[in-house]
Amino acid sequence: MAALLCHHMQQLRCNAQAITTLQEQDSVSLLEDKQVRLATAVFPTEALLNHSCRPNVFVSFKGKTLIVRAVSHIKTGEELLHSYGPHAGRMGRTERQAALLEQYFFSCRCDACQEEDNPDTVDIFSAYKCPTCSNAARLQDNRLVCTSLNCNPQEDTNDIKTTSKKIQDLFVKSSALLDEGHVQEAVSGLKQCLVLQWKILHPSNKDIARTHDALARCYATSGDCKKSVEHLKKSLSAVELQFGACSVELAHELHKLAQLQFNGQQVAECLDTIERALTIFGCHYGDHHPKSKELRAMKDCLIDVLA
């Protein structure tokens, strides 16, 4: 009996599938939803799927039923690839490789990992901006290395590190002010943060998008839907670039945008956003996702307004 239990416990480590749900983190819905684990189960057929850090299928749940849907075009005979957790849009190659090796005992050689295998590759979502040519750059051995082969920036990396620390401190302080209800002070701090970020970070750096998202939340809290929409659109563009035009991350951002446009009575723009969000949610979850139901209710309400 002990040997059998040990055998099943070892199987769970590599073959179990977490059953999760999304839990709202903020009443304004401008914070990322938190994925909460409800249970762990083994689905024998789904367990046959191999991993990719850039998967072509998405797993969701309807009650106790696991559903696998294609999220990109899959050719006849092409392998179905599922993410075991580490995803190219959310984690760097080194972090993904370490996580997969620790839990699943293999070194990933998927397309995403092979593309990032070049030591000269720069992750634009965490890149600095070259002061000479504005291309993506990275810090290496206390010097700034530009992706342009013909560029050799001479920027003082100590200044970059000092500015990065100021940015981090400003963002943390401003976020705390917002949580305490000091919206105007938070807006002032976040705008200073943006100025410094544009000075040293590549435009695609995810920290810039995070600051725009925080500003969107500030303006939404104060009831200024127009300014909130402006900043959220900038954040949304970065999310689309990082995760893809048909990603579930983008769908959640579009859901936020639709809420703001609905509250700001931007009827035509809101209807366009709702349609786009519904298409992506449908690709990943079908029609049963709670946010899809909310979006359809918003759409019906807006159509009544136009009638």
C-alpha cells in the first residue's frame, strides 16, 4: 500500500493539472485578477500533452470538466502544445528553464526557448533605452550593451542604476498613496515616474505599461473616465505586444477598458471593445466565462441606448 501511494504521489508531481478560477482583486476591476487554485486532479488524456512556453492550446474548466481549445492555427498533424505554467510572455527563458527542470525534470527546447537561446538577445519588455540610438539595450558587466551592432553607448551605468532605484521608490510610494486614498499625490508621483522611465527605459518595457495602468486606476478612482481610458489604452498596447493579439491577458485588459468606456458613456468605442474582448474570451473559454456574460449584458444595454 505504501509503495502504491508513493507511486501515485510521484505521478501527481508531473501529471496533475491545477483546477483554478479567477478571483477579482479590486472593485473597479483595474487590478489584475488573481488565479486561485481550487483543487488538483489528473486528466489522463490532457496529461499526454507536451509543454511549450508558447502554447497553441489553452486549458479551461467548466465545473469539473476540463476543456482544451486551440488558440492559434494548428496545421494537420501538428502537435498540440500546452503550457505547464512557465510562459514566454510572463517569464524570461532562464526563469522558465529553472522552473521546468525543478518540477518536471526536463530542459525545454520549444520554439520560444530556442529563439531566446542567443546570449546577445535582449528582452525588450525589460530592456533599457540606448541613449545613442534609442534601440533596446541591456546592462552587462557594468556597461550598457545595445542591440545595434554598430552602436557603442558610453552611458554611465551608475546613473542608470540610480534612476532605476528612483523609479522603483516612486512607484511603490505612489501605489501606497493611492491605496490610502491620496489620489492627486499618487498621480503626481506616477507622472514623475513616467518621465524618468521614458528617459532610460525602452518604450516596450513592461514597467512603463505598469505605470500607465496605475495612472488609469488613479483617474478611475477619481471619476475621470476619459483620462483613465487614455492611460489604459497605452498599457493595453504593451500587453498586446507582450502576450499577443489573441491572448487571454489582452482580453482581461479589454474588459477593463470596456468598463471605463461604458461608465464614460463612450458608446461606439465601448461596443468595439466589447466585440474584441468577447472574441478572445470565446477563443479561450467559450461562452461560459463570467466576464463574457458581463460584457454581453453591457452590450445589450448600449444597444438599447442607441435604439
